[in-house]
Amino acid sequence: DAGVTQSPTHLIKTRGQQVTLRCSPKSGHDTVSWYQQALGQGPQFIFQYYEEEERQRGNFPDRFSGHQFPNYSSELNVNALLLGDSALYLCASSLGGGLVNIQYFGAGTRLSVL
Amino acid sequence: GENVEQHPSTLSVQEGDSAVIKCTYSDSASNYFPWYKQELGKRPQLIIDIRSNVGEKKDQRIAVTLNKTAKHFSLHITETQPEDSAVYFCAASIREAAGNKLTFGGGTRVLVKP
């Protein structure tokens, strides 16, 4: 049984560019959450998707957007990249539309913005 | 919104000793408190969690206690081993239909010296 998988593992972009990160949830899970983890800090919630809709959003600008597909996989898009967007981006999946809280994390995508 | 404070930021213990990490939260509506372990370059892994209707939970060498009145919860690791060396994160969440975002503390870097 595959766990949460994310791609790519590493990414280097320059300021102003756009990036798309991908996440496949754990088998049987229907909810995907995205987190940003800056170096030496705890993960910060970006948003959560359930039934292909953004259900909840953290304190991130509109440059951060997402999508969930019918197979429950998800994408995180970041436009107009800033140096401060450099971080580890973690995807977490859970079951039950968010009513069951246990979230399982992927290994993350490390984004470097130069 | 919810705010989670975690202390200490670093903890060095001798192998076999106990380690205690403390977290406080601000939102009294929070009712789910997981702990994650993150080894260098790896995904956060859930090691134990507790819900607000329980005061204490144990799993082998790991235990978590919750004081709802004081709004704080703690992780206890007994008989520490070198493989316990990692960064530990506490988190708080509210179970609700609109989602269940995790708000994380800043992390505690634990070093177990052999």
C-alpha cells in the first residue's frame, strides 16, 4: 500500500516564475492538505481540498492556489515566486472529509527560489 | 486563530534518560493533539495523538498528557535511545465539518547521546 507520494522531490526556480507541485494521497484517502515548512520551523497550513473544492485556507496570499482531481490527487500552484517561498512543501492526506483528523505526510518537495 | 507554542527548542539527553516536551495552545475549541517525529530529510511521522476527552495516552515508551484547563499538553519519552534523536512537533486541531487544519508548534530538536 503506497503512502503519500509527492513530486518532484527538489525544484529550483527563479523569482517571478510559476511552479506546480503534485501529491497523490494514501490509498483510500479523500482529503489533501498542503503545508509550507520553512527551514527550522514547524509546518504552516496552506489549504485543504475535499471533493475537489478548497475547504479551508490558511494565511497565504492568492499566489498560492490548488486543485484536487476526481482521483483525489492534488496540485499546489505558486505564481510570481518570491525568495521567501523557498521551503519544503508537504502534502498530507486524511480520510472522511476531514472529520477523521489523522493526517499522513508525504516526504515533501523542496523548492528553492533564486 | 490558533497559536501553538512549544518548548524547549532543543533538548539533549543521555541515553536511557527521559525527555519531556511541552506545548501550549490558545484556542479552547481545539480537541485533537497529534505529535509528529521528523528525522533529517524525511517526512513527519505521527507517533502518538490524543483527543480532548482523554487526559493521558501511552504507547510503549511514549506518553502524552493533556490539561484542557491550562491548555497545555506534553510528550514524554522514557528510556531514550539514539534512534529517538529527531525533531518533534506538536500540533493542535479542531474537528469540524469545514476541515481540520493542523497548527504546529515550532519544533524541538532532541539529541540522545549514547
